[in-house]
Amino acid sequence: MEQQLLNLLMYTIPTLVTGAIAYLFFREHIDNENNRRHFIIKRDLQKESYPLRLQAYERMSLFLERIKPQKLLTRVNPTSSNKEDYENLLVATIEQEFEHNLTQQVYVSDQCWSIILAAKNATIQLIRKANMNEKTDSADKLREVVLTELIDKPAPSNAALSYIKEEVSEMW
């Protein structure tokens, strides 16, 4: 009986070791195959989404260029000499541009989107602050005050444009 137990152990132990090694090998192989499949799927998705992301960065760059006060004031002429009307027209133009590009937030990072929002809001704030200036008494004077304000400091959208360029360069 002792001999039979010893023979059973002599066959069972190598079988268990071989089974354990086979299990570990196949588990590792299956994990590698799953990782390879995920990599291929991700690579294929990136091929499709990469052009969309670049297009989104391009559109947001264009938005930031269009809301630069120097360009905005040149493009949007006052309809009357009333400074409040002109302020509202400028803000409405910025908001309209922003709403036109709202869907691009899907393709840019959250931090980039936050910086773009901050640039938009800072530009609007700059226009409103210039309108409250005591020197501002007409739409033309509002334009002059805003442009004078930007002589000493860069436009709010410049920082956002720099961030976009940095983020796009990291994509390469």
C-alpha cells in the first residue's frame, strides 16, 4: 500500500507541475493576445481620430485669432456711436464664434479647453472694463481704449494659442 501511494505521488507531482506551468504559460499568452488586440484597436482609432483632433486644434486657434481684440475691432464695426451697443455687439460676436466651435471640446484636453474658456472670458472682460472707463464716451472711443490697453500687454488669447501649439507639438 505504501508502494502504491509512493507511485501515485511520483506520477501526480510531475503532472501537477506540468499542469501549473501550462496554465501559467497559457494565461500569459492570452494576456499578451488581449493586450495586442487592444493596442491594434487603439492604434486604428487613433488613425481615425488624429485628423479630427488636429482639425479641432486648428479651429480653436482660428477662434482665438478671431477674438483677439485687435482683429475683432477691425472686423466688427460699430453700427452706431453708442458704446453699450458696440460692447454688446462685440460680446455677441465672441459668443457666436465660441458657440460655433463648442463641439471641439470633445477633441481637445480638458486643460486646453479651460484655457480657451479663460481667454474668451478675459477678452470679454477687457471689452467690458474698457466700456466702464470714464474716458469712453462713444463706440470709437471704446475701440481706442481697448487698443491702447493692449499696447502694454498681450491679448488674452495669446497664452491660449501658445498652449495649443505646445499641446499639438506633443502629439507628434
